[in-house]
Amino acid sequence: MDGIAQLPLLLNQTSKLYLGILTEELGRCGITKPQILVVEQLMEGRKTIGEISKAVDLSYSTVSGIIDRLERDNLVMRSKDEKDRRIVWVSLTEEPEWLKKNVPFMQEEYFPGVFAGISEEKVQQIAESLEVLNTFLEQKYKTLCRERGK
């Protein structure tokens, strides 16, 4: 099989393995991938459910359910806007410090441990290759979106 034909298979396999590792790590901590996506958005500051929904590419009702569970676990809170009571803000509570301490991949030392055994030279080669690939795929994606009027 030539290099071009291998790329989709290797990308798919890499993605599945990487997401599998993260899912297992999160499972140990009692949090799901969608929940961590929402928490990561809120680490940037308070947001509405609609803003979060758009950023993580999940439906409003799905994000609302995720926030319900995170609120139950005291990781986020909802509050009404002071000027416009129709707007509901979602923000982190103090508890997310627990996440930084207990969710392995949210710790700085996690990824060097995951990739231990790969030489610095190989890591640099992989990073450069991924940058080239991401640039190419981003351009392809933008072209496709333009063609479809997005």
C-alpha cells in the first residue's frame, strides 16, 4: 500500500488510540469526554449554553444535559445575567481545581510521560509532519466549506 493510501488508515487508527487513552483516563476520574469539552470551554470564561454548544459542536439539549450533570457534581454553576434575565451564564465553580489535580492529562507532566521513549528528534519530526498535514487539511476543509456555501 502506498503512502497516500495509508494516511487515512493511520490517521483513523492514531485518532482512535489517542481518544481511547483519554477516555480511559477520564473514566478513572469519573468524567466523560463531552463533560471535559464543556469544562475546557468554561476555563476560557463564562459562556451561554448556546456558545458552548457551537464551540464543541454538540446540540443545545446535549450540552444542557452535560451542564446539568456538571452542576450536580458542583463543577459548574448557572447564573442569570443581571441586565437581561433571559440570558443564563454557565461558569466554573472552585471545584475545577480538583480536575487539574486529578485528571491526568490536565497536568503538565502527563504528556511527556505518555510519549516517553520517543526521542526528542522523533517528536520534532512528528510535530513538523502534523503541522504540514494540518495546514493542508485546513485548506481542503475551507475549500469544501466555501463550495457548499458555509
